[in-house]
Amino acid sequence: MKSLGDLLKFHKVPGVEEAEVRKVIAAALTRVLGVPVSVKHIRYSDGVASLQIPPVLKSALVIKFSEVQALLEGEGITLREIR
């Protein structure tokens, strides 16, 4: 009988890749803003990051968008828009 690990060895686990992307985005935002941003407040899909953070922080991110975008491109993540 095969173990669960053997069965999933060649199949992608849904959500793992998205979780890693959200973790990298949270680290980049924390670095740029200087304020911790939790992974649970970030949703990412097709180059669009939806953030559930205070409006003051979102305004700061709009101003520093190019800096955030450059950090994420270095990690291989394309960011087109922050909502």
C-alpha cells in the first residue's frame, strides 16, 4: 500500500504555490513599509494583489509601488496592481 506522500509526489498540492507567493509579497511589503504585513491579509491572482490593510498603508504602497514591484520582480513575481 502506498503512502499519501507517494501519491502526492508527482502532483501539485493546491494552494502551496499561492501560499509561497503571498509569503514573498508580505516580506516585500514589510521591508518597504517598515510595518509588519501579515500573510493572511494578502490575496494574489494574475498579477493583482488584494490587501486588507488600513487605507494609510495602501496609500503609502501606491507611492512606493515601483519599489515593491522591483523587489518582487527580483523574486520572480509579477505585480501589476495593488487593490
